[in-house]
Amino acid sequence: MTTIAEAMNPARPAGGLYDLRERTIPLAGLRREWELSDGPLPSLFISHGAPPALGDHEWMNALYDWAQTFPKPRAIVVVSAHWENAPAALSASAAGTPLYYDFSGFDPEYYTLKYETPDATDLAHRIAGMLGYQPVYQFSNRGLDHGAFIPVMAMYPAGDVPVLQVSMPSLNPGDLLDLGEKLRQLRHEGVLVIGSGYMTHSFEVFRNPNRVMGYLDAFDEWAAEHIHAGDVDALMDYMNKAPAARIAHPTADHYVPLLLAMGAADDPRTARTVFERLGLGNHIRSVEIR
């Protein structure tokens, strides 16, 4: 089994991504694009991973294979754990906007990554009209952060789908649920809605895995039970109802994107786990909801 130290310092940084691109980009033109007759796309909660996840072949392939199970979206909107701005704001939408490297201390290779997606201005205008306030601020020079680009570049390695990031308006679960509800109609228009976080997000597990892992397992099991039941009320009140909530999530930022995905769904009771395993000692359970 790969250790945390090995995962953080892979022999070939981003090797999983590079191999995936080499294998799949020649096939990108064969993807069937979403049509109205397909019905709404799902909403997703993805445990996105740190930059070294791009070297994890299994993880990269799992995300790519997941994306193959539904038609190629017209566009993608991502709400990432790594951007909080009140009220909700928009990332840059120009074609080829550079990525936002919101991390430090990793191999220099990660700071050379590019993901030059098509223009998302139409999507930005559509979302600005859905948020319920004006004006909606757009950061003209803020590209996708790693919570957005890591999962999306694995799912769509050719970079041929417009992508826009929307900030979290706060870390309040209710605010993320409300934002998801505002974005719900986009799914019926062929837009993929993604909440990007981490099912557990403990740094203590790096230092004391034997002491912490049982707590993280308990939280993940609780979350899975209530996700699969569509129990949004319990998921909203996780700090009071979930075991070891403060250990699994010392801060709320990586948990609350789950509520964004729940709010964007038509029926939370359809939630299913697509895959679950450990990444850097934490649970990377990822969920699809219709």
C-alpha cells in the first residue's frame, strides 16, 4: 500500500494525469454530447484530492470512467472547498484562463499544469441571473483552483468543456444547500454541477493515523448512511449529529460542498456512492445524485 509520504512525493508528479491524457484525448471527439432528450445531468460531490492525486492512476481513471457514464455536458459549474467569497462570486470565464495554483510546498511540476478550457461567458451570464442579487462580481483573473481543476481535468482531460467556478458564499451548510437549489435548473440544460470537497479532511491523520482512523471511519459511515437515505436535515446538522465531526472536519470547508450537490439534485434520495477508498489517509467517498 502506498504510504502518505510516498503519495505526497511521487516518483513521477502528475504521471496519472499525463498517462490518462495520452490514452484518452485522441478519443475525445467520439464523446456523445448531451441532448435535451437525455434529461437532466446528475449533480456530483467529489472528494477532489491534493495535487499529488494527479499521480494516482487509479484515482484519475476512476474519475474519467465516471464521466463516461453520462453524456458530455454542455458546460460545468464547480463549487470548490478552496474558495469562499460572500456573496457568491464567479471565476474568470475567458477561454484559456490560466489555472490558480492555490497551494504551496509541492513539486514544481504541479505549477506548470495547464487546462485551457473553452469560453464560459454564456454560463457566467446564466448563473449571474440565477443568484438572486445584482451585481454579481466576477474575478477576471481568477482561474480554477485545485479543488476545481483536479477532478475536472481527470473527467474531461481534453479540456473541451467550458468550466466556471462559483465561490461558496459562506461555510454555513444552509447557504450551500440554497446555492445548489438556485443552480438546479442548469442540470436540465445540460450543465454538470459539482460540489468539490473531501468526505473527511483531517491533517492529524498524517501524524497519528492509528489514533485518528477509527474516528474518520465512523464519520464516513455516518455520512454514507444519511447520504444514501437522502436525509438532508441530518447532513445539515452534522456538527451535532455525526460522530467525530470535529475530528473529521476541523473546519467546514471540505464538507459543505456536499450540501451544494444535494441542493442541486431533484431528489436527494437518489444519492449513491460511486466509489469510496482512502486518499492521503482520508475518505474520498464521491457521490452522484439525480
